[in-house]
Amino acid sequence: MQQNLKKLEGSSLYFGLALASFTGLLTGLPVFAQPIIPANDPTGTLVNQNGDRIDISGGKLSGDGRNLFHSFSQFGLDANQTANFLSTPNIHNILGRINGGSPSFINGLLQVLGGQSNLFLLNPYGIVFGSNVQLNIPGSFNASTATGTGFENNNWFDAFGNNDYHNLIGNPNSFAFSTLQPGAIINLGNLAVSPGQNLTLLGGTVVSTGQVSAPQGEIFIAAIPGESLVRLSQAGHLLSLDIQPLNSTSQPLTSLSLPQLITGGTPNNHITGLTVTETGEIQLTGSGIRVENGDVVAKNANAGITTLASLNNLTLVESQISTTDDLNLLAGNTLRGRDSANSPLLLQAGGRLLLQGNQAIDLFAFTHPFSELIAGGDMVLRSANPVGGDTHYRTGGNFRIEQLDGSLGGLFSPYDPVIRANGDVIFNSYSGNSLHIFAGGSVIINNSITISGADTFAGLNDSVTLSDGTLVFIDGITRATVDIRAGTTDVNPVGVTGFGTFNPGVPAPPFPAATSADIVIGSINIDSVASGQVFLTNRYFPDDNLAGNIQVGSINVSPIFSGDGGEVTMDSKGSIIISGTIDTSALLGSGGAITLLAQN
């Protein structure tokens, strides 16, 4: 089979899965949950129902007594039901497989009683968590559409067929997805684990329009390609993603598509946050953004560490995602972020914030006043192509835009990005409307800055006193503006107000302290009809511990047609080095002012 591989951070992913599996899961969503029925196999699972209480006992133990295995032909809960997995203090992991051919609709309470066990659910045909789902699990929770879970010595808990349970010892360390079309996972409710525990969702497509929470723990949500193997970075924890093709000795299963499997269900063309169109496309309600097979969609998440990794697109619409440590957002294709007038896009990491879209990063989050990307540590935006970054950025460390190979990348924005970093700001180029940068360290833009106009949508205006006492007005709303302030102590602390205050729960990870207040720019061209403005300074509320020069090639603020020429102001605590020309002339008006203030 020909392999089409694309790289995520430390991963190899397949593309090209069919959409039928995910569409079937939505259009065939059952109105009522199916019952919990033990499989007729040697596993020996027992189900005892007393009203809305369902006790699950029996099963098979591993040879070391750490793992308890269950097997079901169907597994579902309605809103009033509780499924109790009965455990003991010696049982570390409870693993349940569902292999009867139907997706699971779980809309009640999942509970573990009698021990501190982790709970793993495997249904290769798909899992839907309804709006009333609840978890009462003392350990971690893992839901997947895998066809098998790996243990020590390459022993497997297979979702189909018989297993040698005695040899399934230790902790789960891998998942196999041997079907061509892995099933989907949808979360419409609130999936929450206890503090310090982990929550993992692995499927061919994963859509969470509800809430996922793992305070002080880790959330890992990933869309997994078919015929692949997911390895755990350490026993019982998905601290990093490692996806590889199954080896040649694997025996992939040929599963039916979900539309074929779900019969007799009443089609439901509008469920919370999702719409199925007449043509069979799946869209996020309100935004109209299409959801494709291999996508990950996440609305709300709160954890110590969160990783969202998609085979195809990672879509964050009106999402509020907060971590006390690192936040990793990874897309094999495009990473998309949107807000609305009623709800912000708010991505907050107490540690490092990484956004990676292998083909594109597409952010538009200016509609709500509190939309912002925040990091207590470094912030990195990574893509093979220039980043579309229409939003505001605030980082306690360094801000960097790079390509997949680590070389510097470009930024473009039809509106007015504002970048605030306590450390250095570094990327290769910028094109778009007015640009504002506040850096506690240096600002390095090796190539060109091209400004096409002002931003009346979400711009910034300010007044600044120069080192000679002159007052300068900065107005990115009405004028095409380049406003760069390096080596400043007035970046503003990490945090937002109004929609809620964000306080990282752990100290930001150490990053190299800023060593200079340099501004280095290849060239600046304000390609605007009206008069523009260039303002470069490292003397705005300066950090006296940092020295810095301003170095730039050519600057052009000459208007395209009528009007006066633009203004250029540089205020440096060191030298000003200009290797090209400064053009503030005007064809039909007066030339603009040039102000150069240098301490050296």
C-alpha cells in the first residue's frame, strides 16, 4: 500500500480516510441508548441491572492481578442510568471492549467502585458521549476506537476474538488501529477526571463540542489514521504522540462503515454544535466550518497539559482552552481558530504554547474583545507556509514563527495583530495591515514588513513620549502603521480581564533571558493610499539592563496616490543603522517628517 506520510511533532500520520464513518455516526445517532450486554465469550463479564443502576463484575484478571478485562456486545447509557465497574484496591486498570458492531451512546454516569482503577473503553465502531454524561472515576479515563491495546512483551488485548488475559501484564503501552476507517468519537457533554489524572480520546475523527477537564493532569485528544500504531511515551501516560504504520505482520480488519452498521435509528440532523447538511456534509453549527474525517474539533478544555493532534484539520471555534503547563495544538493540515461576537477564542498556557499547522495556520479572532493567545512561557507558531494570524498574542517568554524545519517563517494578517512578549520576538516577514509589537527583549524580522492599510476593525492607538520629550501619537486604526517597541518593561503582565482572569498554576518554564533590546528589520514598505507611520524604539519604558541598536534596510512610507508622505520615527538607546533609503516623499503633497534620535 502506498504511504502518504505527513509529519506532526514527532509523528507520522496517514491521510485519505473516507468520510462515511463519521457521517454515519451523526445521522444514525440513536434517540435512546442501547443496553449494556456482556459478550458471549470466555471473558466472563457479568452485568446486573437494578433499575437505573447497572453493576459490572466478573471479567478476567491478568497474571499480575493489575488489569481487569471486560467484553461487551453493546454498551450504552441513558441520562438516568449509572454503570458501576466493580474493582478492588489491587486492580490498576479496567479495560472494556465493545465489539458487537454498533457505536456506543453513553449519556449517563460511568463509575468505578472499590478501587483507584483507570478505565479504558474500546469500541472500534465509534463512541458518542451525550450532553448528560458524567465520570466518577478515581483514576484516568481513556476512550478510543482502537482495535487493540498493547501490553508488555508485545501482548495484546484484542477488541475481537480471544485473548490470553494471563499474559496481559503491566500497564497499557500502545493502541492499534487496524481498520482502514477508524471510528469517530463525539463528546457533547462534560468529561471530567479527578485532579492529577489523565483524559484521553483517540479516534479516526474526534469532535468535542462539550467540555473536557483534567485539572493538574493531562488531556490528550488525537485523530488517528487507519492501519496505524499509537505508542505511549511512558506506561499509562500519553505524554507525547508517536504514530507509526502497523508492521507487515499485522492483520488489518475490514470493518463496515457506520452508516451500514446503524440501522433503524431516527436521523438527527441537528445535535449540539453539529449540523448534517442535505448533501451529507458535517458542519459546526453557526460557523458553517466543515468537519472532515481525520479532524479534531475542541470547544472547551482545562488541564495541566493539553495536546490536541489532528490527522487532518484542528478546528477551534469559540474555544476556551486553558492549561497550567504546556498547550500543544497540532494539525496535519490546517489549524483553524475563530471567535464570535458572543464568545472569544481564548487559548491560555501556563507554560509553552505551540501551534502547528503543517499546511496552514488560519486564525481570525478579533470579533470578541477578549479573544487572545496567552502563554506563560514561549509561544511558537509553526507551519510550512506563512501564518495567518488575525488575533492578539501575549507571552511571558519568546514569540517565534517558524517553518516545519525550524527556520523562520512569515506572518500575514488582513487586520491588526498585536504581539506582546516579555522575551524576544522573531520571525521572517510580515504582510497585512498595521502591526504592533511590544517586546521585553529584541525584535528581529529578517526580511520585509509590508503594510497595506490601517485597521478600523481591531486596531490600537496610543501616545508615546520620546527621549527628547516630544509626544508622538500612534494610531493603527486610521493610519497604516508599523509600531515596534523593544526592550520595554511595559509589555503588560500575562492575563486577561473581563472574560475571566488567567493565572498560570505553575511557574513558567525557564527560558533564556533577553540579552538585548535590538530592533533588526530587513525593510519596511507601507503600500497604502493614505499617509502611513513607522515608529521604532527601544526607549519606551526601557529596561536599563539591556543595550540595543536599531538596524533597518530601506523604509518607504510614500503614499500611492495623493496626500502627504508618511512619518518615520526612530528612538534608540544605542545606534541607528540604515543600510538603504528612507522615502517619505509625496507625489501631490508634502513630504513626511523623519525623526532620528540615537544615544550613540
